[in-house]
Amino acid sequence: MTRSPDPIETARAQWQRIHPELDTSTLDVVGRVLRAAAVLRQRLDATLLDEGVNRSEFDLLCALRRNAEPVTPGRLNSLMLASGAATTKRIQQLAERGLLERVPDEHDRRSARVGLTEQGRRLIDRAFARNLEAERGVLSPLGNRQRTAIARGLAELLRSLEGTSGSALTGR
């Protein structure tokens, strides 16, 4: 049975016709990682929207849920690899919706820490479980060996890109 080329194979062939002197082999990995990320985000974001949150809000709520204590906005920035302005805006929006609250810092009264409300905790627990279920669904065509091989390869790529011995936690 002949399989049809995927969009990356098609793009490589097209570039090869235009610029045969260029080595387009990096598209095999980078192109597929970027395309897979876009497709995954599109499919998984639909699940989050059903819960009333977008990906950025989900990531922020997950970062708070993983921490036992409220954290500073600066700490949230580092957990999420987000800018201060973006984090501040999300904190404000989620606080207005009753999903998180600002609590005075015990050690520095000039600053506040951010923590989940009970409503926020319930929402993120439900949204996280649904997101994991959706992730299992999109990965279901792959066998355990394939998933393990992909996970190892991506972990190595991230270590290389981030210049660390372990990958950073961003969303979860």
C-alpha cells in the first residue's frame, strides 16, 4: 500500500525543484515539530474553550495548581516563560472571573502573591483532566514504542535548545 506524502514531504519536494542546491532535510524535524504543535494546539484548545479558558490562561492556572503556595507574579513569569505584561493582564482577567486571588506577601507588604480560589482549583482540575483525555485521543494512533521514542527525541531536542540537563516546566 502506497502512502501519500505528508505536507512536509510535499514542501521539501517543492523547495527542491526551486532550489536544488539547498539542503532541506531540517524540515523533516523542525517542519514536522512546528506543524504538529499547530495541529495539536488547534485540537486541544477546543477542549479548553469548552471549559471557558484559553491556552495561556490554562498554562497559568496549571502553574498555580502545581505550587502548594501562592507565588509572586515574577515566579509565574519564569514558570510560564511569559512577559510580565502578559502575566499581569492574565492575572487581572482571571481574578475578575473569580479563578484566582492576590494575597499580601507575608515578607514584603509592597507585593502580593497569586493563588487559586476554590472555583479556580475546581476549574483547572476539571480542565486538566479533560486536556489529558484529549491528548490521549490524539496520540492513540501511536503505539507505546512510538510514543516513547518521540518523547525521548523531543526531550533531547529541548535539552539541546534550552541548554539544560533537564527540560523546563512551562504549562504543566
